[in-house]
Amino acid sequence: MAIFFLLIFCQTDTLRTTPGWLTWHPSGQSLVFSVMQTKADWSDFKPDKWHLIQLDLSSNKTTILDRGSIYADYAPDGNYLAVARLVDGQRDIWLRDKDGRWSQVTHDESRESGPEWTHDGAGLLYNGDVDGHMEILIWDRSSGEVKPVTSWAGPKPYNPQCAFNKGDILFYLEKGDGKDQIFLMSLGSGSMRNLSKNDHHEYFPRWIDDHSYFFQRGDEGVYMRRIDDPNDAVLLIPEGIFACVSPDHQRSAWFQRTVNGVELKISSWPLNAKETSVVWDASQFPSD
């Protein structure tokens, strides 16, 4: 998975702060993100060092939702948070309700990750194993049935992201050549196409609206591109990562590397430097 950028994202003389994911609550009133701190040489790295944190944007209060969890996504109704959770050394997909109670979705020996709800909340996409290959699967919320969405049987598709109002998904395909490419797929027809069509390393796509999306290109930062034009790539946030727009499309949030550390920023959307603020930084990492 394309994490080399994260591993060098931010470090001080003694500690390295690494963001793992960022997403909005459907209400737009809070953000959920994952971060970890390690020594600069990674000698104390352990998966359970990840902290999954919820930040209330009105009070600036943070709540630790879990440890060892990286990726998470809220159902459209806000009642459940789907989490790639590490329990007893095994990473599966779990659901956390509003009262903090957990229920397990997957029970496979393989590693599941990248949960993402469909636009209507009827299904949950995630990365998992199919006959020894990493694929994107979908869990039906009503029946509990699991079906594969992709069938690459070689290259690894990661990070499925559902469009806001229809059954299209974005994901990136890792072929092991350092040139991950972003694909668009219709859940209805199964048709797909390469949106990158280049020799760059592109990953972590996030929908902006039905016509455009954010993505990472190497370690340069956050780019923006229109769906219908693979050549329309604009570097929007140098040295930023995990940019995502709020459910009402009025704000955006992202992690930013700075000289002094890593910062979580929000701004109006489209981006406006005068309306950008820091809502969390590495100095606020939980001390326990």
C-alpha cells in the first residue's frame, strides 16, 4: 500500500508524527482521524500505536475512539462508524455505534482494511482477500452477504471511495512498480477506466463532487483533477495529504506538513487562505 509518503511525513528531533486517515462526520460537526507517534528511527513502531481520534469542531475537544485502528468511515446516517480495527493481532472490519459499542463484520484470517460506506448506506466496501488476492469487496448491510467487487488477481486495488450521490467508486491500483494509478468504477455495471493514464505515482483518491476528486501524487501533496480530463491535474496543497470535503461541500480538511510538525487544517471550499485555520497539531497528540 502507498504509505511511503506517510512514513516520512513529519518528524522532530525525537518523535515522528504520522497521520493515517481523515474523514468527516456526516453532520460536518466533527472530524475523525488516525495518527501515531514513534521515534524518528521507527525502532519503537507497533501497529497498536495508531490512535483513532474524533475532534469536535465546535469545542475543539478530542476523544480517543480506539487504538490500533487506521481507516474509518461514517455511515451516511451517522449511526455507525466502520473501522479497520486491530484486535489480538488480527485486523478486521468492525462497526462502532453512537454509544461506543463494537460489533464485528468480518472474521477472516486475512487482513481487511479501507472501509467505505456506499452513498445510500446499504453496503460497506473494503479491501480483503479473495482466493489469495487482494480485492475490493462489498458487505450487504441487510443480508450480511459479502461479494467481490473487483477481480484483478494480481495488482492490488486499495482505498475504495464512493461518490456522494451515485454508485460510482474511485480506488487506486498498486502494481508494485511505484506507479499506482487511479481508477473509476461503476458498481452497477462493473465497467471501469484508468483516470491517471500516466507514469506518476497516484493514490488516495477522494471525491470532491461528482465531477472531480483529490488525490496524492508521490510526495508532492494534494492534487485536484476532473473526472473527464486526465490531463487536468492541479497541485492544490503542496505537502498536504488526505484532503476531503465536508458533506455539505462547504469546507475542506487536510493534514499539512510544516517545519514545526504536522497540522490538521480546515478551510472553506473552494480553498480560501484567509478562511483557513489549524484545528489540531502534533503537540496535542495524546500523552497516554
